[in-house]
Amino acid sequence: MAITVNIYYKGVNGNAKKFAEEMIASGVVDDIRAEEGNIRYEYFFPLADEETVLLIDSWKDQRSIDIHHASPMMGKIAELREKYDLHMKVERYISDEGGIPVADKAFIKE
């Protein structure tokens, strides 16, 4: 079971993108990706909304997320969120252990 959290960071004047860029440049993103249990930590930029950045953050289980939330990195993330005055919308998904149904695979080109 993997847990994926989509976090939409919204700001003004390009602040969401600046936040993501500073997270990467400061090494925080690399540190998070190196944490035990992290599967994915990646930023995306929606084409229809230049003031939003989407973070896809996946972990192997809740314990890994709890350890991450208790780490010093959370303080750095919170500091940067405040610096750029970002607001968040969060979605949480738990993976389907059965994978992609056979009927759906007909629509996927690999």
C-alpha cells in the first residue's frame, strides 16, 4: 500500500513557482527523496493556472509520512511556505494493490 498526497500550492506573483525552485535549490527536495519510505516527491506546473504548483508526494506507508512530518525538514518547508505566502489544497490517495485493471490497460500506450 502506497499513500500519495497531492498538494496544490497557490500564491501570487509567481510565488508558488519560486517556492518550488527554492525547495530544489536548497537541497530540501533531495533530502526528502532520500528519506526512508519516500517513493516520489515531484513538482508540476498546471498549464491553466500559473499561480499554482502541484506537488505529488508518495510514501510507502503512514509510518513513513509520520517520520517525515516529525523531521527538521518540515520546519524548513513551513518557513518557505510562509516566506512565499502560499495556501494549500490537499488530496490524499491510497494505492490500489490490484494495479491497473486489464480492461483499462487497452487505453494505455507504454
